[in-house]
Amino acid sequence: MNIVIVLTTLIMVFTTTTGNQERLKSDNKNNPVIIIGGGASGLSAAKRLKENGVSIVVLEGRDRLGGRIHTVEVTEAQPSTVDMGAAWIDGVPSNYVYDVAVEAGLETVAQEYVALTTRYFNENDDVGWMPWYRIIFMYGEMFLRLIRFSITQFPDGTSIEEALDYWDKSSTSRKFFDMLLEIGGASRTKDQDANSLKTATGYSGSSQMIYGGYGKLISYLGGALSDEEVLMNKTVTNITVTTDEFNTTVVVETSEGISYVGSHVIVTVPLGVLKTDMITFDPPLPQEKLDAINRTGWGVVERIVLTFENNFWRNFPKLHSNIFYIADHSPARVPIFIDMTETAGSPTLAALLIDEIAGELSSNPDNLIEEVKDILITMFPDTYETPVAVSNSSWLKDPFARGSYAFKSPDFLDGDFELIAAPIHDERVLFAGDSTHSEFAAYVGGAMLSGLREANRILDGIS
């Protein structure tokens, strides 16, 4: 049975113990709920619990909140505020993130991939900028192939690349189709499950971005918490569950040797971290949960952001233009440029990179940045400008992310997201984050809803 807990205040009395460790001491009835991770999921859970009178403490490994939401100022020379991670609110107005953005009074800007706001450059010498009739043909061919794909049941373990073996990889339509899937899945088609396309989940509808960046949403969520409730630079290394005849407690230890005692812990770290031994669980995680974690893919999308004086890439000066760069080889090293001017505050392009190409950014960013500039010169030889400033993400190298978001690998099984989400130890150790939400995995909305789900689970247990 769950113990009725009335949580009123966070008691933090530190005493030195052997091994230079400090332990947070309090009676179990007054122990806080410990939340590991100060991203959208962790902050959503913390806010919900605090609003219902539950004491909480958030342990965040970085020196900032937000997790894989990270808004940066690219240059001080002119306004240019850009999201290096999550950037879009998809499925407006049905997306829960949009509801919270409205509640917070944030301004959003439409960001759509429609004919008037998207340009297509084919690297093939005899094409260049694709005329409208070739674009229509490309989409028409993809649509017909997709119908064939959707009515075929592939054997378990079949990748998208294997399922499309019959389709000429050198055709423009095939290369563009691969580009869309690889950006969407943060991984190559050879690593994605073919059958997952027929059971795709997520948001449908229009897309918007927050003016000034997603960081404003994080500020709103984090603003509900005090400095005593949110502790930065705390790298969690161990989670131990202890049970005696009276109580079950959760002890969370950090790399500093400090231990925090809680009634529950909500683990919101990304799947990329769960795939490592960065956090030790005692008792260990159930084997079926470990198997689901290992079967689920974890991909990366990196971003090179360039700020300019003018929008030289636009057909119409006041109409934003995203650019698909279809390389003469596959995969394209830089498959898409996103025009982020309307939300950044100044002329800004973001080049997206995936998989092994994204990995190059971590080891040698200067070379890839120059390559991106060369691609822009190729497309705009007469109007190209030298950027005012350049910045880039590094999610693959980030120890608290190790990538961007989850995807269904050929080994993925139905129900794996639910297994990753399943609480353990009499619902004292709970799991949240975008990889624990089966319908909206890999979305900020999924992360936030999963945090609310686990907060509500705790509230239901103590009501």
C-alpha cells in the first residue's frame, strides 16, 4: 500500500558523513519528490506537484534549465535569438505546448512548409533551382510510392532502406524522400523500422514557433519554482531504493557524493542517457525495461545557425523561405536550411545535420561551417553575404543528452515506449520524458505530458 504523505516543506539539513558524503536528513513523511532533469518534462512535473502542495527538489546536471530546449543569442551585434534544440510547436492548436504558450502569454509565429515558403535546389548541374512542374512531379512520385509502401506488410526487422530497395536511389524523388525521413527520424533510413511509417504517431496540423525562442516557455515553467527547489550542476550517479518494515525511501546520489532522500523519484533524463551506465540503479532496472531501452533508436540532429544583414536567399523579401538542398549523392550533407528570421529577430538561417554528418560537427565544427557557407555560395553566387555571426549545437557531445530524440529502429517492438515509461519499486521510481510517451515520442508535447502523467500518478497515490 502507498503511504499517505502530507508534503508541506522541503527540509534540507546536511551533515558530513564518512567518505566525505553529505546526506539530506528528514522523516520519510516529509521527504520531497526528487526530479532528475530540469527539462520540459521535469519542470512540468515539478510545477504540477508544487501547485498541489507537494515538496519537490529538481536536480539538474547543467548550469541552466531546459534540457534539449536551448535558446541562445547568436550575436550581440544585432538581435538574433535562436533555438538550438526543440524549436517547433506542431499540431497547433491541439498541441498541449501551445496551450501552455498561450497561458504564458507568449507570441507564436507560423512556420509552414508550403509552396510559397519553400525552395528546392537540386545539386545536379542541369537542374539547380527546381521549377514548379518538377517539384509537382517529385511529390507525385513520392505519393504513389508511399501508397505502395503503406499497403505492404514488411517482415519484422526490415529497415526503410531495405523496404525501398526497388526504388532507384539516384532519383531526385528518392533522395528527397530519404531526406524527409532522415530529418524526421534523426537517423538514416537504414536504421529506421519500415513498418513504423504505417503506424506513425505525432501531431498533425499547422506548425508555429515561439518568438524569441522556446527558452521563454522554460522560463515560464521554471518561474514557478524557487532556487531552493532547483539545484544546478548536480550530476546524478546512483538511485537506490531501500525498504524496511515501516518505510520505502529513495536515495539519489550525485557525483559530489551528496545524497538526497526522497519519497519518490521521477527520472526524466533522455533515452540517450538511459542507454549508458551514467546512472546506476539499485536494485537494477528490470530486464524487460532494459531490453526496450536498447531496442529503441536514439538519433541526433545538429544545427549550424548563421545570422546575416539581409535575407539574400528569399524570393520575396518579406516572405520567409526554407530551402531543401538535394545533393547529387545521398545522404545530403546539409539537407535543409530553415529560415528562422521571424522568430530570431534578424535574418537567420539554420542548417540541419543528421547522423554521422552531425557527428562531424562535434569533432571538427569549423570545416562543416565552411562547407555550409560554400553550399550557400553555390546556390546564391550573386547575392551571398558573409554571415555576421555563426553558432552551432553539440547535442551528441552533451553528456546529459547524447543526441536529440528517439525513433523506432528495426528491432523496436510495439509497447516498448510503455515499457520505458513503466514505474518500478511500488511506483516509487517513475520515468518521464519524450521517449516515455507512446503517442508523442520525440516531441516537447510528449515530454511535458509525460511529466504531468507521473506527477498525477504520485498525487493519486497520496490522495
